[in-house]
Amino acid sequence: MGRALARAFLDAGLRTTVWNRTPGPLREMEADGLVHREVHDVLPLKTVYSLTAFGRELSGMLAPLSDWGHRRLEKLAEAQPAS
């Protein structure tokens, strides 16, 4: 899975890399036009998800917000006294 796609999934709140065990959120993202699902007719079954143009556009717009959130969490962690 590409780094950008993995980042988009993580930013969307999917905190796992076991994508075939989380079909609900991915199916919702597919229904919303954010990801494209391609099922390969092989054994074991292989499903590949990729961002659509809309998903890439949304990911680009959310990236600054995600970056801000990560910086904020780092500042909060630095402000906490060591235990």
C-alpha cells in the first residue's frame, strides 16, 4: 500500500493496517467516492483500495489540519511532567 494511501486511511481514523478486517469504514469511504475498491479474482482473495481524485483532493486539504493536530499533541506531551 502506498504511503499516501496509508496516510489518508490513518487520517480518516482507521488505526489498523489489516484493511480486510475493517470493511465497514472502507465501504463507507467507497460509497462517498473517496476510495476505489478493486477485487482481484485470485486465491487468496485480494482487494486493493486506492484513493480517487476526490479522495486525493480531500487528503490534501486535510493534511494541514492533521499536521497542526500532531504538532499540538507534541506540545501537550512536552508540557506534561515526566512521571
